[in-house]
Amino acid sequence: MAQKGLVQNVAPAPGAVFYSLASARVLRLIDAPLSAAERSHADILAARNAALAEASTTRRVAEAIARMKTRFGNDGR
């Protein structure tokens, strides 16, 4: 029999589960070193993030050059 005033079968907010899992992972990382698979995954994510940052910068430079060419002509003068 349920007690009066208690809410049952309530799903957590979408971010709450991720937050609790992330918190548990951080606590585990403090206590234990990364496994080889986790290190490999972290390396892959770092390389991906670096590539995305470089692509974003490259895209912005290309857009700036295109704007210059539009404004000043193809020779950039």
C-alpha cells in the first residue's frame, strides 16, 4: 500500500540520468586509472575535437577570404 503524499513511477528528467552517470564516472576516474579501451576512446574524442576545431577555423578563414574576394576582387586588392 502506497503512503499518502509519495509520488511513484516518476521518470527522472532527461538530463538527470546523464548527470548521475557522468558524476559516477568522474568519481570512478578519481579512484581508478583509465582502462586501455577508455584511454583509446578518450584519444579518439580528443582527435575528433581537434579536427572539428581546425575545420571550423579553416571554414572561417575560407569564408573571410571569400568575403574579401567579393569585396575587393579576386586579386585581394
